[in-house]
Amino acid sequence: MNDLLDRLRELLLDTGYTIDGVRERLGDVAATALSREEPVPALRATEGDDPLGTLVRLWWLGAAVDVRRAPRGLPVEELAAAGLVTVEGGRITSTVHLQPWETGGYVVSDRKVRPGDPALRADHVVGAGGASANLAQLVSRRPVGRALDLGTGCGVQVLHLDGRAEEIVATDVNPRALDLARLSWGLSGIREVDARQGSLFDPVPGERFDLIVSNPPFVISPAGRFSYRESGFQADDFCRDLVRLAPRHLAPGGTCQLLANWLHVGGEDWQDRVGGWLAETGCDGWAVQRDVQDPAEYVELWLRDAAEQGTPRYRELYEDWLGWFESENVTGIGFGWITLNDSGSLDPVVRVEELGHRVELPVGGYVDEVLGSITGAHRLTDAELLGARLAPADGMLEERIGPPGAEDPARIVLRQTRGLRRSAQVGTVEAALAGVCDGQYPLDPLLAAIAELTGEDPDDLRAKAPEGLRSLIAEGFFHISTG
């Protein structure tokens, strides 16, 4: 099989079946429509006889192609014997969806299901999409020893871990997922992956990892119908249990990064709910809500995901799901990131926040710095903070807002143009500090100079300033200089 996959990969690359090659071949209109799951423009754009167009129709669009149009060197008989295509009446049809991925590798999954197609099978293996890309953008870029991809699905996270981790273990509850993931890895030239079947951490008892990543079956529903998205656990218990169990499998200094859904329940603060998960771990934790949907939006999204709109069961499924949410007093469903770090501290720090705006990608390029700021700001004593040398974040802007001609602004806002792009309303002292600190001088004499300019009592300023500055350091507006 490896020889077949090697030859197929060489053919795909030679033909230009890559992300850039496919987009250029389709053109902007068809490629953009395809991103909305509208295949008609792409089918029209690939009606010619060129090899790349034929491969797009076969592997990406799932259309039958004439054997006579197959690119020279495509091992049709071997692919059929391997179960990757069928050949009937002089027409080739793929049995899998094969897409190029941003790493330069390939992802193999079940074919996309669109309205009018047969219903999904319970062990359907979904391809790489937005959630896969989100997790890959979040994961730290640090090299690690052992890495675990929990719930690997079609194997896409392994493509990102390859070359960054010395050893990779990948698990999934669905044996078909592991079969297709092995094809993804083989087509991408990745050989050394330890694939194991099982739920949660059952396949890795007693083992520890420097990095755990997971795009788990986080969808919250009254019944687990599809293993690729639903665990069968009650409500959001699967994500809660994943967070609670992860520290048992982290090596000292190890990190766990995952996507999750959580419930918004009437009379309960969602931040307390998710923060409670993290607080029980004994690890430093950072949870970010990126989006929240009302129950009806959420149900529609996942019924559409399974191509169930317009089917006879649509209304029944919709009503059952919505009724279950109502019985649980659910007001919304949040989606976001969770990161845990086993720092070994006896004083773990947990931060839960909402970031609905666009952030700089990849977050993994600076996520370690974010965690360092959150934990460092919390653990600094006031005396240590006054002795620290602060520097403003790169690209930080100051906005002064007020009526025209006013002597003083109504409010002052610091705004980040890099990283998480947070904004914070500050007072004149913090604004003045942002203008003068450069990592060269301790905070204490800078505050004394600001007190002299503003007429404030220096001792009062020293007593008040650390609380507000600690928050700004945690949020990345100021960094503690070590140079």
C-alpha cells in the first residue's frame, strides 16, 4: 500500500493537485462557491479534458469521470483493488474524498454528503474543515518529544505535528477513521504514527505526553448519532471530562490544547461553568469563547452539516433537539479553545474570556507568550512588579476619545494591532506609562516621575498602580523585559 500511495502522491503533485493549483484551476468564482459547499460552478469549470480538472472532479467533487480521461499514470486497477475507487461501465468513481491540505500533504475522508445524497452512516469520517484549521492554528509551535492527537478523525492534526514531535500517538473511537487516517498519513509521506482505537484516554493508560491536541466530538445533542461529532455523553460532559482527565497524561511542563462546546444555562454564568472545569485540573488554564449560538441556530447548523435539511425527518429531528435544549434550560452554546499547561505551580492560574473579534494567526506562534503573560502577572508580588522593567506591546496604539476642543479626553483606549488584538480603557497613569516605558527602567521611578507631572502623591500611586497594571500585563499590553 505504501508504494501505491507514494506513486499516487507523486502523480498528484506533478499534476498540480495542491491547494494553490486547485484554486487557480477553478478560478475565484468556482473556488469560493465550493467553500460554501456549492459544487455546480466547480463542475462546470472542470468539464474539459485536462488532467488536473479530471482529478478535481474525481477526488474533490466526487463526480464520475471517463476512464479515457484519467491522467496518464493513474493506477486505476490498483486503486480499485485498494477500495479507493470503483470502475463500472468505463467510468471511475472515487469512494473517498481526497483533498490537498495546507501542510503540503493530503487528507483522505469519506465523501462529502450534500442535500439529496443518502443519509450519513453512523461511522462517517468527516474531512478536514474549519474546526481542523482552527485547532491547527491554535497549537503551540514548540518542538516536543511525545504528542497525542486524541480523536484524530481523518488524521489532519498529525500532518501539522509531523516534524514538530519526535513521537506521535493518534487515537479514535471509530476504526474506519483510523483506516482513512493511515491513508492520509501515507499520502503525505508520514510513516511513523502509533494509531490506537478507543475513547478518551483509554488507549493510552498511564502514558504521558508533552503535547495533547484534540478536535473532539464536541457537538451537544440529545443522542450521539454520528461518532465524528457526537460522543453520546450527556450535554457537554465529554468536553468537561476531557479537560479533567488530560492532566493525568501530561508530562511535566506539558500542554493540552483542544476545541470545545459548552452550554449556556439560564441562571448560570458560562465562565463559571468552564472555569470550574479548568480549576479542577491543577494546571494553568486559558479558555476563550470565540462564538456563541442560540439553540435554534445550533440545531440548524448541525442538521445542515448532516445534509438533513429537506428530508422527511428534518422537522422531527429539529423539534426533538430543540425540546431537549428547552428541558435543560439551555440559552446558548459556546464554541472556543481550551489550553492547559502543567507548569508544576502550586498556585495555578485560570483565565476565561471572550474574544469574538479577529485575531492574528497562527495563535500557536505566540500562545506560549500569552500563557506566560497570564501566569506571570498573577504571580508577581506588588514589590516585584514595582521593580520590574516594562515594555509596551509591539504595535500598540493609543486612542483618545472626547468632544472636539476638550482639554481632557473622555476616555483613553489602548489597542493592540498584533496578537490577540485586545483593547482596554485605561487611565492617564497607564497611558503615560505606555508612552515612556521601554524596558530600560524599573516601574518604581517611572511612577514617581508620572506622579510629579500629574501632581499625585507618589506613595498613593505606587499603592494603586500594581492592580491595574497586573491586568494589563496579563492581557499583553505590557511585557516584562528580561534583557
